[in-house]
Amino acid sequence: MDTNGLTFWRWFLLRLRNKYFLTGTIFLLWILIFDSSNLIDMRKTSRHIANLNREIDYYRAKVDDDRRKINELRTNTENLEKFAREQYLMKRPNEDLFIIDESKL
């Protein structure tokens, strides 16, 4: 066996006889594992907060992009016509429309 490991366990068992060390060890275990705001729950919560912050950044960028597109559509009639043709498949009278499905190519 490893002498360092054996020495640690011997040291730990000798310290367990001390009531203050035993009380402190039980207190630390309680705080780290069993408490309502334990270390495991705090880590899960911080990960969840980080994910939510990433989602906030994504949606803010999306909103800014959509605002820019709306502004372009309101100010430029050529962009409005292009948008209507691409998104809603609109066409002018006496004009043929060909739809190419790129996913089947």
C-alpha cells in the first residue's frame, strides 16, 4: 500500500477523536452535500445561469438583426419587393415563377 495514503488515513482517524475536528468535519459535509444551498446545486444553478445568459445574447442579436431588416424593408422598395418574392412567392402579372427545391438537388 501507499505509505502516503496510509499516513493520511491514520492522521484522519487520529483527528476524529478530537470533538472539534469531528464537529468541523460534520459541519463541512453538511454544508457541501446536505444543505439546501449545497455545492452541487450551486454549480447546477451557475451552469443554468450561464446558459440563460448565452440565450439572452443570442436573442438580442436576433432582435437587432430583425430590426435592421425591418428598417431596410420600410425604407427601400426594392428590398421590399425582393422580400415579398422570396418569402411569399409573389409575382407580377404575366410573369412565370419557377421554384427550385435545393434540398432535392
